[in-house]
Amino acid sequence: MKKYHVVPDRDVQGWYVKIEDTAPVDHYEMKTDAIEHADKIAQENKPSKLYILDQDREVVEERKY
């Protein structure tokens, strides 16, 4: 099962979409855009999980596909 993450960048000026524990794949200015993209990728690669983190890098939501 692949794991996807939406995480803030170092300065919380934008948001990354990461696959597993690799380097970030995409960078977005808006968290909602990052979530939308990660959600699409996770759904296309079932079974998968999407973890959405807040600015403190705490998981605030987990989605399973």
C-alpha cells in the first residue's frame, strides 16, 4: 500500500505532495491545491493512504482508498 503525504515546506510558505518517504514530488502555494492533487494520485493508485499534515507537521487527517 502506497502512502502519500501533504506536508508544509520548511517556512510554511507552501505545501509538498510526497510519495512514501521520498523527496517531495510537487510543490503548491495553497494547501487545498496540494490536497486535491494528492487525493487524485492516491485514488489512482489504490490501495493507498493519504496523510494530511498541519503547519506543525502533525497528522490532522488520514484518508484510505
